[in-house]
Amino acid sequence: MKVVLAYSGGLDTSVCIKLLQEKYKAEVITVTCDVGQHEDLDEAGEKAKKLGVKKHLLLDVKEELAQEYLFKAVKANALYEDYYPLHSALHRYLIVKKVVEIAKQEKAEAVAHGNTGLGNDQMRYDITFKAFAPELKVLAPIREMNLTREQEIDYCIKKGIPVNRPKDKPYSIDENLWGCFVGDYGDAEDPTKDTPEDIFRTVVRNPKGKESLFITIDFESGVPIGINGQRMTGVELIQKIRDLVGGYGYGWVDFTEDTVVGTKIRQTYESPAAFTLIKAHLDLEKLVLTKRELTFKHFIDKRWAELIFDGLWVEPLRSDLESFIEETQKVVTGSVKIMLLPNMIMPVSRTSPNSLYIKKLTSYGPESGVRQIMGQHFTELWGAGSIVAYQIRKEKNEKPK
Ligand code: ARG
């Protein structure tokens, strides 16, 4: 049997190579996607070859990730439960797409992933694989054999698989351009314990000697396209903002997350670029979308983020929601100026050719074009229904809420 494995070079997927060869008698092809992780991917490839894979492919998918996934998330201001920028969830769907393409080229019978039966990622892989390629078997050896991390490490030692995680601190690391997760172990898993000091990779915990700095982020139809008027690729832009803002100590979050099934898990993320771009994008939307569009879109955005989190990339509701989101983004063009200070960022001004700000409608100064009597008349009608209800309930001694 020929199997294409989504291979990161980490513990789980390295164990999978050997398990697929030994227990499933499979010929293994490994696919590693460069999604902007701070890992030595050539080393990961060397390791796969040493473990006897038939073929190994390294794909640079960073720009596709930025344009087709991360910038969709910007348009949707996507923060699951208001905190998590979905970096881990989003790139799984791209990895599945790539693994399926290779599996078809290689005429493989199955695809495989290294997920356990514990997390959310198994759903993202299984469901998307099945929708994209129902003819392929989906194998998940770690889950099928119910292996614990300690058993995996012992298996590696027995089989001579190099282990890149110390047994006393075996954190999971999951990183891409959009952000980084380090955790799933010890104090990092326990919501009562303070954020561990040693888990950050891109955010400086206590930045020293930083002066305030201003940057302008430019958007075209909801997509970030440049900084300070300078156009750049998605990858350049994300990396630049990540390094700059991370250097200021901004862009991390520590909270109790609800898993797909609704159990509670403590998660710590660093995502300076995601938090900054979403904050800037939302700021621009507030200038160019109407009050009604904004309140309705907020609800749509939240649903979009939940679908991505819940493993349901293929759910038709996602593209239905995206049709609405795309329509709104036609006017989201302009620039947002951000002030960076140690441990915080703040939008301080914004401009757009589609701005809905009309000075004479809201100015308190001499430019005001509103006759104040209009306010009095409008208020009378606007509150009439509520005033009547309040009075009637009061008369009937029903305590008004
Ligand atoms: N809780 C997040 C999610 O479900 C992040 C998971 C991080 N990855 C991991 N292997 N634990 O998307």
C-alpha cells in the first residue's frame, strides 16, 4: 500500500513513518509544507529519508497560505472566542489540499496524519480529506494505537528515531506565519498556573528601551497590501509586522478555550501579526461600513471563525458567509496608522476613499450642519414605544426591568 503522510518532522509524524512501514506494511511518501515555522525543514527531510521513506517532498506554501487562508481570516476579523487567531486550524486545510494533490499524482491508496484522538486537528484532517478525496483511506496510526507521548518517545528510542523533544519538557509546538502555539504539557496546560516564561518564540516578553513608533498599514478590498505606502507580498508583510510588533512585546494571549466538543483547555498563543492586522482591519471597517453592516458582520465573522475552528472548512455555510464578507470588503480600502508602544499597539488615525465620515453630520464645532431641533423631534419618536411600555408596567406595579 502506498501512503502519503502529512509530515512535519516532529515527534508524532516521525513515529508515524515507522508505524506505517511496520504495522501497515506501507510504502511511505512524506509531504512537508513550509508554512513559515521556525524549524529546520531540510533536517526534517533528512530525517524522513533516514527513516526509509520512498519519497519526500518539501513544498513552500507560505504565499498561498497568506493569500488564500490568512487574508480571508483578516477579512473575517477571525478570532475564535475573541482570542484565538486560528493559525493552527487554518493551515491544516491547506496541508490537506496539498497532500491530496500528491496522493493523486502518486496514485496512492491512502493518506495519513499524525494526530492523536485528543485534539481538534483530527477533525480538520479527517473531514477535509474525506470531502476532497473520498476514494482515499485516511490513516491516523497514533490515534489507532492509542499511544501516549511517553510511549511514543520510548518507541523512538527503541527504533533509533531521533527525538527532538526532551522527555522532561515535551511541549507541543505548532507554528506558522500567523502565529505559534507552545504547550500541551505541565504548567502550560494548567489554567491556574501563570504563563510559563520560556515558551515564546516571536514575542519579546519584557521589551526594553523601546521608543514609540508609528506604522501605516495599507489595505485594498480588505486585504493588507503594504506598510507605509510600500507594497509587498503577503509573506513579507506578515513577517515584517510579526517581527516589529513582536519586538514590542505585543501579540500574545493566554486563556481557557472551548474545544470543538466543548471541553475546556488552557491555551497560550503568540500571534503579533494576526492581532495587529485584525485590529487595523477592524478599525478601517469602522470607517467605511455602516452601523448595520458592522453589527451584522460581527455575527457572520464569529460564525466563520467557529466553522474554521470546528474542522468544517468544507461546510457550504463557509462559502455562503464568505459571499457576504466579500461583498462588504469591496469598500475596505485605505490606510490605518498604528502606534507601537511597549506591550501595546493602538490605531491612532485612518483614511479611506470610501470613508463614511461626514464632518457636518457629527461635528460639535462650527462646521456642524445639524439643526438641533431635529434632535429633539427625532428623540420624541425614537423613545416613544419604550416610554409607553415603561409607564404602563409601572402603573400595573410590574417592576420595570
Ligand atoms: N487549540 C488550537 C486549535 O485547536 C491550537 C492547537 C495547537 N496545536 C496542538 N497540536 N496542540 O486550533
